[in-house]
Amino acid sequence: MDPSLAIKQYIVREFLPDIAPEELDDDYDLVDNGVVNSLSLLPIINWLADRYDIPIDDVDISMNDFLSVAAIRRFVSRTARERVPALSEN
Amino acid sequence: MGRSRSLLACLVERARVRPDSVALVMGDERVTYAGLHAMAVAGAGRLAALGLPAGRAVAVRAVKSPRTVASIMACLLAGRPFLLPSAELGEHALEELLARAGCAALLDDDELRELGPHGDAGPGERGHEDVSFMLTTSGSTGVPKIVPLPAAAVDRFTDWAIDRFGLGPGTAVLNYAPLSFDLCLLDVWATLKAGGTVVAVDAARASDGRYLAGLIEAENVAVVQSVPMMYRLLADACRDRPLRGVRHVLMTGDKVSARLLDELPALFPAARLYNVYGCTETNDSFLYEVTGGERSLPIGRPLPGVEALVVDEDGTVLDGPATGELLVRTPFQAAGYLGREGGFGGGRFRSGDVVHRAEDGVFTLVGRNDFQVKVRGTRVNLAEVEHLLLAHEAAVDAAVVGVPDDLAGVRIHAVVRRTAPGALNSLALRDYCRARLPRAAIPTTIQVVDDPLPVTPTGKPDRQTILRNLRNRS
């Protein structure tokens, strides 16, 4: 599955239950809008690490990586140990 | 208490006597006292070039950076009152706040922006003399209340803190809170006054326990002040890895759980542990030193010079062992809110906190009124969030509840009934909240519904039922 869609499905399921994944724009500001905060970051990081095999102990993590779906996707493509299919597109 | 020393005079003196010692560690930057002084002098020069009327306030947006600290020092040098708006404040709320404080210019990290002329007078022209810091209450209204602190009150407070926690040249003190918080009067300003080193936590990594522990160890931090949440993060990150260099641990702003209390002595084997009670209006007013074996922490006894009264519902002052609302007057406080007549009644601030005073004079916090909660250490009034949601054109009804949360303290859940299906969704409500609320007050979860909300027999939103429904769903 396209990582952006998987990320949206996760965010919507966990934090925005009334929203359909396609309603969430790639650039919607997740931090300013209070969807993601310093504490909800941990479960998101754990989910990403699990799903995309990211070595979180060796990766620098910044709030800036979670500003939007697009930013999270960039974070995944930068840090995922296994190349994720479809990640290099667009 | 003897005559207090001027914060500004001490800062200038530090730059002269110990120019090369490190004042600030922020991210990759290490700024010496000479460096900080030079930045501040340059900033004061830029301010002077604006030619603002004497006594007119300016604002320094509290982004956590050395420039912000230097800008604050520039305001001190220029003798101007300055407002410290939170860096997280929405744009509408910021604009309104600046206008209400009568700010003539905004210093935003590296940028100095002159604001249009408007009629609001400076604090000095409104009966608040010699104001330096103007802090805002962390209340969740779109526009927080402004607390103008007299320079002398800040001088007295920083002297107390230096003396009480043994701050001196070279003492490294952790700064966890944003620069707009009153806590910074201790961990930033008392530290700099004493010639110590402020070790600032990067706001983006404030919930990363291993980063926090690494910073404390690498910079030899001796004094730590924070809401309990940070100690929870540290305790989880530092199993069997005690932080031996820390001498004083100040817990403030929230209840400390019994479990955390048990873990702290092993985490900080060389430290004295304290519970500190205070608020923006009065600054710190109570201190309790942990002796070991407590199941819950009292707030302790009033600090020297602090008057503390316990009153019943009619305002009658109670003597001896008693439970009631706490009224305090401190040597560190504001006279009242900016722009509100009369100041705090009789100079005493009504805390809104219910306390119990025991036979031995030790105070314990019993609770707050129902609508006040703490989210990640920031005070939020749930009723005010509810009012704001109700004011949305597509909202028919709204209820906001605080859900107890291990880490955040409380997380906010909102239920909003919309005018029609499709008229509103949670993304639109978040956009709406973002422009009007500090970030901590934006509900963590927003449920948009089409059915009427549960109500109590008196017709008020039934928050207990909403909470119960929420628990049953998850």
C-alpha cells in the first residue's frame, strides 16, 4: 500500500475517527491543529517503527518530522531499513 | 528579607566579571555571558531606534532561542515593560493580546516588527509602576489575562531562588518550560542572575526521556524544575541509571503520583526533592521538602514573606486546622491583572484552589473547581473551551470533558453536535480552535455527532455520561 495512505489510515483511526482517510490532506498541519502533540508522538513512532522497520534507537527524531502526512512520509523514506515499495515515487 | 539585588544590574555585572562563562546552552548553541550581553545591547539599540514613547510596552514572542533571551535582556536594558506571548498562541489570539497589552513592537526571534499605533496605554499609564515582565495566565480563553510583574517583585523572587537552591557561578540549571512560563523566572532568570548556566530543553524533544537524561548528564545539571510529567519520562528512560549530579529537584504544577514519588530517590540519589506551589499571578508561594515515605505530597508552608489565608465560602477567614479556599499575598506578585480595575482584593490573590491546613501549619492541596484541569502541565478551563466550540456557526451544542491520562495528566475530549450532517467535521473544528486557543487547550479528541447530547435533569450537558460512554467505547 502507498505509505501516505497507510499513514492517513492510521492517523484517522487513532485520532480523527469521524474523518475518512481521503479527507485528510497530505499537508494538513497535524501539530498546529492539535492532532499530534509531544505525547501522542510516541505511539505514532512505535507504529511506524513496527510497520516500516525503522531502527528508532539510531534515528534522530524531531517534531518537524510529524507536522503533516507528507512530513511523516519523508521521515519513513529517510529512515526505513527496508526499502518500501512505491516510496520513491512522487 | 534585605534589600534585593537588581536582575539587570547582576546580568550586566556577570558579563563584565565572567565574560567567557557559558550563560545558555540551547540546542547546538552555547552562548557566553559576553555574547548574551552583546546581543542584548544590539537589541536595545534597535529598540531605541524605533523612538517609542517612554513606558510603552513591547512583546517578545517566547520562541525558545538565545535571541529570545537576549531580546528580553534588551527590554530590561531599555527599561521597557515587555509581554511574553506563548510561541504556540494562535494568530488571532496573539493579535488581540498584543493590542490589549498596548504593545508597540513585536520581537519575534530575529525579527523586530513595529505594530500599528493604537490607543492602548502602557502598563505605567494604567497604574502598574515599574513593570518589567508581563506574563500571561495559561487560561484557555482565546485571550489570556495579562500579569504585569513589577521589576522589584522579580528581583525579590530571583534572590529567594538563588539563596534557597544555592545557585551560583557555574551552576547548571535545566530549563524545561517554554520561555513564556513563570517557571522561567527561576530556571532561566535566577540562574543568569547568579552567573549559572541555563541548559534549555529543545521544545521539539521535550517528551523524549532518553534525550532529557542525556542532556542532564552531559551538561552536569545540578538543579531541575518541571511538572511531574518530565520526571515520569525520566524515570521510564533511566531504569538503573541514576542521575547522580542533580542536587535539587523541584516538582511543580501538578499532582505527583505515589508511584513516581517512590521512584524519585533512586533516580536522583544525591538530590533534595521539593514540591513547589505557585501560580503566574503570585509566583511561588509554598514549598515542601520531601522527607521520604510520603504517599502524597503536601504543598508545605508559605515561603518567607508570604501571607496565606484559608477562607470559607462566605470569605470568612478560618483559623487553625481548616479546609477552604487559599488566598495568598507574596513579595513576588503582580498588583492585579492589566486592564482590570482594582487589582487583587486587598492585595491578596484568590487562588481558586481548595487547601487543607493541618494542626502543624502544613498545607495540602485538596482540589480545584471542576472546570480547571492541567493538560501537559498547562492549566485549561474546560468551560471556556466549550464556550468557544459553541460559538462555531455550525455547532448546535458542545460538551468538553477532561479524561484522566497517565502521562498528560488530563486529555481533553469534546463532543460537538452539528447543525446538519456534513455541515462540520473535526478537521474544520481543529482549524477553528487552532486560531483561537493555546495548543494545550485544543481537544485531543473531537467527536462530531448529529444526535442531541446527553443532558442532566437540569438541562446541562451530562459530562459523567459522556465520560462513561467514552470509556465503554475504548
